[in-house]
Amino acid sequence: MLEFVDEIQPLDDRWTQWAASRRPTPVWLARVHTSDEVDRYVGAYVTPAEVVLGLRGWDDADEGLDPEPFALFDIEKLVRMMLHQSGLAFEALCAAQSLGALDVPARELARAAVTHEILSYYRDVTAVLETGNREGWRWRTLMTGALLAQQGVVSHAMPTLCRMLGAGAEPSATEVVRLRTALASSPHLPETPADYDLLNAFVVASRLASR
């Protein structure tokens, strides 16, 4: 069972206006840090059942760069990504900044789908991290992964991560080795999704409720 310690903060108003202007309208949007220079906004929309079950062609993803890099996914695709332990889907569903008026219980979906295999994402992303590396987001990512592996706790906040892991704000050789070692085990993460039925029911209900 995942525990979340970061309170969710709303995205600024421009994203609310942006979402309202799009078709299909996103039902959820979150800010994801994938580099120190550019944030990515990942969200979900719901394709109506009559489209999915009919003859019309439909897209399960929508990506662009305006106003900033974004990737929107049909809700079923996003949940399937999470079931395949996608690091992007997990980071987005657990994000600390997201669009208000949510119809998507994002963290509950992450909790229901996550398994120990998600740690492969954290190992891969931080494999190039070295002492003195200026890519601070990789250091944050390593700490997030280590805390997840050690305690089943999710945080993206540097002060919280440093306090809970007893680590510094910048990587040292000793700390990099220690946290990478933590990523090698996952006593707090399940081997299989905890609640597949919840995920299935959510996708079905979302699809049927869409117009």
C-alpha cells in the first residue's frame, strides 16, 4: 500500500483555461519533472463509448508543445501504461501538482496498479547519475525511487526526501551507492497489482459516463 506525503497543489489558472479550450477536454492534468530545464504535463481524457464502439477512428494519445510540452492519453491507455509499470504514468499519477476539479482519483489508480517492477524505471533513469552531476532531477528521482523501495512512501519534494532518507540536497558518491542499493530490493511493493477490479471498473464507468 503506497503512502503519499506530498499534498497536491493546483496548477496555475492558465492550465485550467487551456484544458477547457481543448477537445476532448482533459479530465486530469499533472506536472511531471523530467529534466531540470523543461517540465512535462501529463494528463488524461475520456473517449466516449459511442466512438470507441463505433466505426469512427480515434486517437488514444495527444502530444504537443503549446503552451509547454504535454502528453494527454485516453484514460484506458493511461491505466494500461500504469499496469505495465510506466515510469511516466506513475510519476504523473503521483504528482504533487495537478489540475483541480478532478474526475480522476490519480493516486488511487497508482496504488491499485503499482508493483515492484516500477523500480526498474528509477534504476534506469538514474543509472547515469554521478557525483557532481548537475542534473538535479535525476538525484531527486533516485531519492524518490529509494524511498519508494525502502518504505513504500512516495514523495517528489526535495526537503521531504532529504529528511526521510538522511541525504543531502546534492549527490555524494556514498549516498549514490547507498540509494542505488536501496533500489535493489522492494519489500513494500507488491508483486502483482493490488486491485485490478478497481482499475477496470473505473475505466468502464469513465467511458460510459462520457458524452
